[in-house]
Amino acid sequence: MTRSKHVDFWKNSLIGLVFVFLYLPILVIIVFSFNTSKLNILFKGFTFKWYALVFHNVQIMSALENTLIVGIISTALATIIGTLGAIGMQKYNFPGKAILDKVLYIPIVIPEVVLGIALLSIYSLAGIPLSLFSLILAHVTFCIPFVVLTVRSRLVGIDQTLEEAALDLGATPLKAFIQVLLPLLIPGIISGAGFSFALSIDDVIISFFTTGPASTTFPLQVYAMVKTGITPEINAISTLMMLVIVVGIAANAIFQVSKLKRSKRK
Amino acid sequence: MKEMIRLSSIKKNYGDVKIIKDLNFTVYEGEFLTMLGPSGCGKTTTLRMIAGFEEPTSGEIMLNEKPVSNLPPYKRKINTVFQNYALFPHLTVAQNVGFGLKMAGVPKVKRGPQVEKMLKLVQLEGYGNRKLDQLSGGQKQRIAIARALINHPQVLLLDEPLSALDLKLRKQMQLELKRLQRKLGITFVYVTHDQEEALMMSDRIAVMNKGHLEQIADPRTLYEQPKTCFVANFIGESNIFYGKVSEITKTDTKVTIENGYLTLQSDKPVFEKQIVNIVIRPEKVKFSTTEVPGFHIPATVAEHYYAGNVNKSVLRLPNGMALKMTSAGDQKLPEIGKSGFVYWELADAILIKTTSDDVFKAVDNPDFSMVNQMGGD
């Protein structure tokens, strides 16, 4: 008994340490976002004023708006292009397919700095001004491979005769795609889109090279603000972002659990 | 009889590989036609060309006397039951069965009763709201059939539809499919590699081998009068002799085989020195320890196998060839090692005229060599 208690003590301590290591920094940010003092050293008193300031900070709000615009548009474009690309590469044989297969994943493994510089030189060569447009283009570029990857892995598991069965039953190729292939691909498309959106909204390096002065994104704005020291405003923004993520994860978990319960009841 | 499908000079190549070499046959209205052959003989490719999933390299496919070779599958009044069922996993049973109607633009309210009617036809009433993962293999098979029949096709194609089922269920489904076909009167084109299944279900069987048609006939003709050694060997069991016509007299024809000769009825259309194969079905072979009048050859009893309703025996001829004999299961068998004579009714000998590239020798036949090894002398 004593031996197992001994083991339990060390086990629990270790787990506790891991949690402290992971979450203490986050906790510090949350605590100091409510601090009346501007310095992140001593907690002087409780206040919501930094949150109010964030919402009135025009720079932060416009950066947030840009991030959402870029995130939504580039996710939509990358998802459509990537999905169609994955289907095309699965179904058809064309010259250079094997090469494309390998080249497609270069944006995933290439250092972001290199991709950023490459895009920047292309833009200046082609005379494309740095703006929201160039930023969206850049984000679409690095998101497409992720969509192709997730959609293709889903496609591999789909029986090819299902499409033939649909054609056999009178569906035109377009109807067969919409009625059969697309519904089966949805989980892959959603995870591809999720990947894209997550990559787009927190991208710093590629955005740094490809955006113009009037189209700063949220991560870039925070990065700029941090250069002059971490203010409670940044703590407040970070806390808000965490709140959004935690709510999202919780909602997803509740949805999954209820789905599981429903299918068990049947 | 009205022609439903006609294949004229169909060829199909995949690159340099010739899958189908000049295929010609006709399927009549209301017929149950089976394409039978070993794997790789081109039967599934032929079925896929009829369905419209593959285009013939050359030749024409006529459906109801109209050319369809260039029509996509969704414009042909032909439906298919796939080997792996190919049911849509994201749809319910009713949505699967009603898919064809939905594609034809039938409004939802009208689809319901028709779907229920089809489910009743395959004896799965009330299963409409189920998901596919709640069904057994046999039930999925029935759903696939109901789904393929709902648009009232002129022809139903079935690609080895029962191969995934266990033996007992397969036997049951064979009878049910046959019953369904009689009831609906729809032309069935069925693909299988199982000769017993083909014999039981079909009105006619097209035996295919290496991309060409060996013989097309009703099951009885195919069994009793095979035109090629391949057919004789593939449909049922056979003893196949290879020899040369040596003497034609008024009463009979002699065929010299290795180490002896066989006698044929004199009415067989052969000429002297012609190379022929002679097929004797194992159940036509008889054995006697005493000499019998008329045609006979000496033989020794080598093996017996008891198979319930029948006994399977192997007899060894003087030239070493193993002869298969089947007799009724309750019959008393001669002892192993006993010498005697084999004989058969001359009318039971099937003559197959052989072209130089279709010479069938017992030694080339793995079936025979296996028996020879088992004989072990």
C-alpha cells in the first residue's frame, strides 16, 4: 500500500508540473489583463479598462478586420481550388502528374521566410502592389497544399464504383459529384478548410513580406505593439482570443458527445 | 424473339493488351444470359461496356436495335448490380433505393410509395429508414437489386453479385434472383465464374476465355455438346482424350490415342488423319471386372473418393492416363488395385474437332496431372 501511494504521489506531482509548465504563462497573461498597473510585475488592482481600450483602438480593430477578411476569403479560395485539384489528381492521368504530386507539397516544407521572399519578388516583378489582394493571394498559395492533402486522404477511402453507380442510376457527372462524391468528401473538406483558416489567421512571416502598410493583420499588429513592451492591452486581446478558442473547442466537444449519444440510442 | 442487346465485332484494348478480341453475340428480350469464364477472360469488361463505363475500341453495341456505344451510362436504360453493392454510405436505405427516381426528377412525394414497393419486392418492407451499417451482407445485396430495378431498366446487369455472400445465402439468393427475373420479365445479363451458378440460373450461357467467346448455348447443350475442350473442361468434369482418326468403316470410326485406340459412332463427321479430342463425362464411364461386349479398354482401379451422393474414382489406363469415373454413392465399388475394363455407350463420347492451336493434351491439364500424382505409380 505505502509503495503504491508513494508511486501515486510522484505520478501526480509530475502531471501537476506538466500542467504548470503548459498553462502558467497563459494564466499570467489572463491575470495581468485585469491589472490596473501598466507594468506586468505587480498586481495592483482589478479592472476591465484594458478591454474597453482594445475595442476603441482603431489600429487593433482594423487589423482584426483585415485578418478575418483575409482568413475567410483565402480559406474559401484555397478550399475550392484544393478540393478540385485533389479530385482531378485522383481521377485523371495527365502529363507531369507525378511531378506535380511531389512539387505540390513544397509550400508545406519550405521555410516560410523563403516562401515570403519568393512571393515578394514575384509581386514586384509582376507589378502587383502590396495590399489585401496580394496578402490573400499569398495565403491561398500556402493553404492549397493542406486542403489537397486532407481531401486526397479522404478520397482514397471512397469506393470509386459509387460514382459509377450514380451514373448508372441516371445521374449526370455533375449530379453524381454533388449528390455522391461531395457529401462523402465533406469531412475532408472541412478539416482542410479548418487547417487553412488556422494557418491564415496566425500567419506572421509570410504576411510580413506580402502585405502593404494599409493592410496590417492582427498578428502583425500585435508583433508591432510588442516591440515597445507588452502592454495590458495585448494581454486583454490575448485573453479574448483564448476565450474564443476555448468556447469553440467546448462547443465542438459538446456536439460530438451528443452525436455519439444519439447514435448509441439508435 | 426480339433482340435486346447485340454485340458486333467488339474489341477492347488497354494500351497494347487485347482484353476483348472480336466478340459477337445477341441477348434476347426477357432472357437470363450468363457470361461465364475464369478471371481475366474479359467478362466484366464486356459487362462494363454494355453498362457504358467503358467504350469499345471498335465494334458496336446495340440496345433495342439502336447503337449505344457512344452513349454515357446515364442515358442508357440499363442498370447494374455491382459486385461490392456500391451502395451510397451517406444515404438511408430508402434514399439509396429512390436515387434513380430522384435523378429522373420524380418529386419526393411520389418516390415514397415506389421505394416501398421495391423494398417489398426484395422482402425488406419497412427497412427504409435504416442506415446501411445496420444491414447484413444479404440485405445490402437486396437493396442493391431494388435500387437497380426502380427505374424499370430494359436490361439489368449483374456483376458477380453473390460472390461476397456465404454459401448457404448464395444458394438462396440464386433461387430468389431467378424467381425475380421470371416475375419481372426483365432481361438479365449476369457475370460469374461459378459454373454451377451459371448452369442453375441461366437460359443461355456465354462461355468466355481469354477475351473471346468459346460457346454460347443453353446449359444442357453446353454440358452435353461442348464445342471446345475449354468448355468441356470448364463446365462440369471431363475426361479428354487426344488422338488421330485412323480408320473409318461402315460401322464405326477408330481414333488412335497414345497406346491404344477409341471407337466412335460412324456418323461422326470426321476424315482420316484428322486430329480430334474426345470427351467422356465421368458419370458416363463404367467399370467391369469381366470383359464386356463391344468397345472397352483395360484399366486398373487407382483411387476412390466418397462425396456423399456420389463416389469419385480414378482409373488408370495402360498408357498411364488417369480416367475420372463418378458413380452413385450407394453403389458397391471394386477394390483398389483390381484390374478390369472401362467402357461407355458410344453415343456418350463427345467429339471435339481440334484446330492446331487448340490441341488439348491431358498432360497440359493441371486437373489431370494432379490426379496422376495422386495415383503415384
